Amino acid sequence: MASPEFPSLERSLEEHLPPDELRNVRRILLGGEPRKLSLPAEALAAASELDFELAAFGFEAAEEQLRPARLVRVGLVQNRLPLPPCAPVAEQVGALHRRIEEMVAVAAQCGVNVVCFQEAWTMPFAFCTREKLPWTEFAESAEDGPTTRLCQRLARAHGLVVVSPILERDEAHGDVLWNTAVVVSSSGAVLGKSRKNHVPRVGDFNEATYYMEGTLGHPVFQTPFGRIAVNICYGRHHPLNWLLYSLNGAEIIFNPSATVGALSEALWPIEARNAAIANHCFTCAINRVGVERFPREFTSGDGKPAHRDFGYFYGSSYVSAPDGRRTPGLSRTRDGLLVAELDLNLCRQTGDIWNFKMTGRLGMYAEELTAAAQPDYRPHIVKE
Ligand SMILES: NC(=O)NCCC(=O)O
């Protein structure tokens, strides 16, 4: 279906700016001219055949004498729902599994080592409806549900790490639901899981109806390709959430998201990029694409007429580097795979220049935060 949406900031700049001006615009907007990676012809052909955008960029670091470059390729996948939310649950899940399987095969052809999908990728983002059935039927075990088993097969077949954000049903603990990212190692073993720490209560994002704030803290996963963490969607608005993953040693933080234009597009290019800068790490922001129309109307509790969709999920997935550079965003309208080659040596190199870890006053903040979290806290305001 053709979309009336604006397709891409990057494409618009390329089409309308003379080359010299474009270079300057990219220098200011992206932190430099992005280094394009060349990709195998069969991957480009497959992406075109399967109708998704395929883009690839590299972030180099300075050469060091004692450490070889630590190159890792990440793959960010954004996609529309192949079937509408009114289709039977099993058919929707099956169609999403097939779509992701074909996109991951192309990621593997591009040499991707760690692939991450969008938030709650196996389902429509139905939390706006506040209805339980059929949406809670999409929830599955993080340890051995059908989606985790698929990711294990993909990990083994292609030798890559898979970050799979799902709606988790924790059968061992009262059957409760969580918003969870499962991390599957390239060996096929489930390395662990990370849960969404901050649950939105904004606009139609009625997620608190379904699950609570995560209880697992800020785990970082040691993979053969570097230390990774997952800060799920709304967690990107919380600078301390990023900080805690970084304090636990994350070199790459994925931010699988589901967010719509009217609400957050002004924030989107800033938050993950700022987190990469502030924490001397790489960040990978991933968003859904398109409109998801639900079978029944719901209201937003704002006196406006009931409606059947959230608004427009604007894609625009991107990667940011610790030195402030970023890739262009993927399309706002199409499925896409963004491949980025990261030299993880850039994390320490940038830290040595800017020293945010060294100059950070964790002890001072810890004391003041502890005080501020007390019910009898009085803000430190100096008055005449
Ligand atoms: N999925 C989710 O947490 N969305 C909340 C809206 C936003 O953070 O932009």
C-alpha cells in the first residue's frame, strides 16, 4: 500500500542539496560524512526482491599499537506488520517469523554479528486498546517459547547473536507478563533476558495495563562480539537508565522501540545519540513502521473521538557512535535493515578524550539521589 507519509529526511537532502552543501549539512547533522560499506551483490538483490531497504555504514576508530581493531557488525531490523491485527494470532506470528527469517538471512550475508528487532516484534502494538484478548495470547516464554526457539535456530544457522524483544509470559512466576528482550548467543544458547524498566503512561501507550516495571536491573551480556545491553523503548527518555547499562560495561546499547510521529519524532534523533555521547558507547535505536489498525475503536481519554489506530510508526532506525557521529536514519515508510560496522575501540578512545566517566560525580549524585528519593525530601532551593 502506498504511504502518504514523508519517506526520508536523508533522501530529501540528497535530492535537493548540491553535493558541497550536502557534505556540510551532513557534517553538522550527522557529525560527518557517513562511511558507506559495500555489501555483497546477492544481499542487495535479495533486499530488493524482498522489498526492504538495505543500508550499511562504518564507524572507524584510530589505530592503536597494543590493541587490534575490535570490529563488530550490528543489524537493526524495522518492519511493518505483514498481516493486519484482525488476522488470527497464529497466522500473524507465523507471518512475522517468516519475514524476520528472510531479513536475518540477508543480515547474515552482510556479515552481521548481532541483530536486533523492534520492540514486541511478534505482535501488533496493541497496548493502546487496553483489551486483554486476543493480545495477551501473543505472550510467550522467554526461555523456550516458539519465538525464542526460532531465534536459536537463526543464531546457530548464521553464527550471530539475536536480540529478540517479545511480550514475555513468565509461567514459572504466576504466569505474569513482561516486556522483555531475550538475548540468544551465537551458539544458540539463551544468554539471558532484560526487561523494560520504565513503562509508559503517555498518550495511547497504555502498557501499564499489561505489565509492570522490569525487575532485572541493568544486565549486560558478554557476547563473542562485545558487551551488549538492551534499553527497551520508553527507557530511552531516562538518562540514568542508559547510565546504569553503561556502568555495567555495555559497549553497545540497543533501544528496540515502538513510537509514533505526533508524540516523539522531535525526541527520536536526540535521545539515543545523546546517550552514546554521554556514556562513551554505541547506541542502536530501532522503531516500527506504518499504521496498525485495530478491530475495535478505543479512546485516548482526551475527549476526542474514538479511533482505531495509534498514529504513524515512523521507522527512522539509526546507530550513534560515542564520538557523536550517527548514521542516516532508515526510511520512515519501508521495512529496512541497517548494517553498521563498529570499531569498539572507539568507546575507550572517546572516553580518554572527554573523560565523562572520570569526571562523573557518581558518589555525589548517589547521595543526593538517595536523599531526593525519601518521602520527606525538601528540594535544595536557595532563597533570599
Ligand atoms: N513503546 C513505548 O514505550 N512507547 C512509548 C512512547 C515513546 O517512548 O515514544
